[in-house]
Amino acid sequence: MRLTLALVTIGLLLTSGACQRAPLTQRPTPVVDHLGEARNALAARQWAGAAEHLRAALQTDPQSLFLHYNLAICATWLDMRDEATREFRWVVTHARAESEEATTARRWLASDGDRAPTQIATAPAADDPNVGDSSVHGTITWSPEEGQSATPQAHFQLFLKGLRETPSKEREYVLWSDEQGRYEFKHVVAGSYQLSDVIAGRPKWRLKVVLEPGRDLAFDLTPGNSINVRDDFPQGG
């Protein structure tokens, strides 16, 4: 009997102690700032990581021009042609027709994603005001680490954009280099331009080029004139 009473007493004490304990609480799931992470990844040119965060951010903000446009840019770098096409089409439909985003999207779509080293546009009409008789060409080489030999950059995207407050301010041309890292902007309207390799984030090159009427300018892009050595537009252009 005494043993039975003792066991009952212990059981009651254990039950009472359990009731007095504070209930366990689950730790809240950390909230990821996908927009902020996407901006950081874009600035670091981490296209795959940026694309993941941009897709996640679109789940909560599906009408964001910034998200759709930069996802399209990432897709071009990642050779994800279908996604780039879809996102650029969204940009053309929703962005202002004269905006930089819509202009770039139309030109990319007009090329049908062609990676050939020619300007993004079909053969221009002779009376097209965007057609000029100037050109610039060269080879793109880059060294991934200091001390390593620079190698040609195949399928590398470049932007040639007219400078503000100049007659060429409305001009913009886009292309990809070929397998040997060669590029050539053809039929460019003469004027002053910024030559760069990104729209968003930190570029490898940000240089000023001046194209004379009827002239072809040879201009190689190398580590020697990269942004680490020369930046013609320190405020971003």
C-alpha cells in the first residue's frame, strides 16, 4: 500500500511540474529580403543567384518592371533563351515605349536571341534615322584572376549607348561577341557613346568612345582598360 501511495504521489508531482512548464514555441521562419538579395547579386554579377531571388520576389510583386527586366537580363547571361524571351515580352507590353527597358527588350527580341557578333536589329532601311555609317570593332579578353593570362570572351554582351546632352543621346546598340571574343557594332550613327558590358550592377568596362562619320574604330576591351584601371563614367554614366 505504501509503495502504491508513493508511486501515485510521484506521478502527481510530475504531472503538476509538466503543467507549470511554459509551452514550447516554434522559432519564426526568417524572412528573406529577395529584392535586396537580388540587388546585391546583380551588383556582384552573380546572375544565377540574382535570378533565383528575382523569381521569388515576383511571387509577391508580379507587376514590378525592375524584377521582370533584370530577370530577363540574367536569363541572357545564363543562356536561358525561353525565360529571357518571356520576360522581355512582358517588359515590352508593360513598360513605357520610350523607356530604356522597353528599347533594350525590343532590340533583343528583334534579334530572336541571336548570339552572332552583329548588332541587335534586322538589316536597317536606308532612310532609318538610327542607321549611320560609323562602326567600332575589337576583341574582348579577360583574366579571371590577377596574374592569369587574359582569354577571349565568347558570347559576351556589350552595350553602346549615346551620351546624354549629345546628338547621339537617343541611340543605343546591343550585341554579343562571337566564339573568338570578337565584336563589331555596324551602321552606328556618328557621335559620343558609352561602351559597357552591363545595364545593372558593376561593369567590367565603362568607357567613352567617339565615332567619326564614315570611320571604323578599332577598340579592344582588355584588363588594361577595365573599370579597375580606367572608368570614364565614375558616377555610372
